[in-house]
Amino acid sequence: MTNTYPLIVIFSWLSLIIFTSFLCRKFFPEERELSRKIVHIGTGPIIPLAWWFNISINVALPLALLVTIALIGNQRAKIIPSFENIERKSFGTIAYGVSISLLITLFWSKTPSAVTAGVLVMSFGDGLAGLIGRKVKSPSWVLLGQKKSLMGTLVMGITTTIVLLTLNQITNLQLGSVDILSLTTLAVILEQISPLGIDNITVPMGVGITWHWMLFN
């Protein structure tokens, strides 16, 4: 039987993130993107937590699918408005859940570090890029209908590099500097191509698949 303690920790963390997002929307209603990004960034650490607790795929995958279904329902019913508290049309939140479910399906049993790499790059890299890129003025451009900025792109690249280097060091997988640079470049390119929030699938999937490939080739 699965130890319930890890699940209690994970659900407690998720509840804290949702509560913080709700408070942000309540007290800072003008910051429409912030509450959503709190969820976006805060969800990422759940994956390394699940890895650390050695949660099996038989538990991790159904939970990921359940969350994804809940996100689909929430986008339609707006039960938790802070999850979708933006003006532009985006399926990013749902795509996030789909990508996590796919990564768990493909790699959780054999290469959980690939799942962790993909999700953390998406949560921290893209999440911070979206927040800081909008707050700090810098040259910007529009690509496939999405506004991108130099500052946001730099934050994405720097954060991704830090995440991958840290994960590589902690897990002692010994990917080379060229591997890390290649993964960072891939993540930045995929983040640029993000109509309707599809980067929430392409970035984690691209990084996760490539991370796995680098380890076994």
C-alpha cells in the first residue's frame, strides 16, 4: 500500500499554491497575470517532490490525469478564476497538465530526471520569463501572435541554465556543458513559438525527451 505521507505533503503544497494564488487575485486584482504565474511556478516543485518520495507511476500518472481533467473543467466553469485570469486566449494551463501526464507516461519509471528537467524548465524558466519580461522594459517583438521581449528571453535562458545545471549536479548525471547549452537553446527556441500557450507542451516535452536521449546515447 502506498504511504499516505508523501501524498499529504504534495496535496498540502498544492493547496498552499492555490490559496496563495487566490489571495493574490483578491488583493492585487490589477495584476491579472501574477495569480496564474504563482500556480504555474508553484506546481513545478511537485515533480521533484514526487521523485524524492519515490511515488510510483501507478499513483503519479492517475493524479496527473485527474489534475489535467480538473483544469479542463476549470477553464470552462471558472471554478478557480485565478488559474485562467488573463485576457488573451490561451490553453496554456491545460497544456501544462497534458505535458506533465505525457512525461510521466514516457519517462517516470526509467528516467524521472527527464520529467523533472522538462517540468522545472517550464515552471521556473517560462514562469519567471513571463513575469519579469512584462515588468522590465526591453526591446520586444511579435512572433506567431505572441509578444516576446529581450528581457523575458534572457530570463528564460538564464533560469533554464541554472535549473539544468543544478539538476545535473544534484543527480550526478554528468551531462556535459555542451549538452546543457543545447538544452537551454532548445527551450528558448520552443518558448518563442508559443501561440495559444502551446509552449507549455513543447518546452517540457522537448527538454524531457532530449534529456532522456542525451543520457542514453
